[in-house]
Amino acid sequence: GQQLNQSPQSMFIQEGEDVSMNCTSSSIFNTWLWYKQDPGEGPVLLIALYKAGELTSNGRLTAQFGITRKDSFLNISASIPSDVGIYFCAALLDGGSQGNLIFGKGTKLSVKP
Amino acid sequence: GAGVSQSPSNKVTEKGKDVELRCDPISGHTALYWYRQSLGQGLEFLIYFQGNSAPDKSGLPSDRFSAERTGGSVSTLTIQRTQQEDSAVYLCASSFRLNSPYGYTFGSGTRLTVV
């Protein structure tokens, strides 16, 4: 079945560093979404992408919809402590047994000790 | 309501007991979804509803799990004869319709602990 491969699985950040993560698939999608989950909360939508090649920013976050429509990238610039959490990519299916969205397995951001 | 509301927020139950988890979606959202998340892990899809109908129940982990939705609004996820491996956070989400390009709105989840 269709699935999203999200990497890295986890990473440690130091305040001020830039962070990059990505999501790839063998399938083509028309919508990519990025969510963030804070501890003890449900995921919250950060950015939605609707067009191949589209680059969209939300504050220090920038996401891109890959030109092949099979991947998406999320970058966080000048990270701060409150950026820690789990980031999920998601892609919109037309129909499918899961309703409409499929999710990557997440990238867990933690602070370097 | 303004957001997706889940209750209880925390539930501790003894192994073998039945539990009911409740989800109240955003008013007017016709689609509703249940996910399970083990500690710090990814989202495991369980079931979705379009209105009161659940077209595919194959994501439910076992026949001890069931879900229903009445009146196109509130949904309950029931776990019978709970086992320790059922311990997880159960997340509910809703969307205006299936295939909504705006994604889902999630609740804060119910943390279930089976002792």
C-alpha cells in the first residue's frame, strides 16, 4: 500500500541551529501537510502545500512540495527550545481505506544535553 | 464546539475491564478518525467515520475494539477485556469532509493505562 518514508527518525538540536527533515514516497500526491505534536497534545497543522514546486513559509518554518510530487521537505531556521516535539508529514489520498490522509512515522526533535 | 474534545483525558483501568473513550468533533465536521499512539511513536490508524458509517474496520487491532458514531457527531471507541498492550494515547480527529484539503483537527487524546 501507499506509505510515507519520513527521515530522520529523531534528531537533537542546539538552540540556533537550522533543522531539516523530509518525507518521500513512491506514490504521487496532490497535497502535502506538516504537523507538529507537543508533549501531551494532539498534532497541530503547521503548513499545507497544494502545488508541485510550492515553497511556503510560516515564521521560521519553510516547507516545499517536491517537483516530482513524491516528496516534501520541512526546514526550521534558528531553532529555539519550544521547537522540540514530534513532526509528522502527511499526504492526501483520493479515497483509500484510511479516509483521506496518510502519515509518516514522525521526526522527534529533542534538545542536545 | 470550537475544537475536538476527548474524554477522559486520562484513564487507568485494570486488565480485563472494558473502557469507553469519547470524542466530540468540531460542529459540522462530517468525517471523524481514531488513531492510536504508543509512547512517543507514530500514529496508528484505527478507523474513520463518514457520517455515522465506518466503511472499513480492518484497522482495528482486534475484535475487542469497536467504535460507533451516532447522530453524525459524538463517537465512542470501546475496548473490551483490556490488555496491557492496549496502553497508549488514543487520538481522535475530525475534518469538514472526507478528502478535505485542509487536513484534520486533532483532539488532545486519551491516555489509557492498563495495569
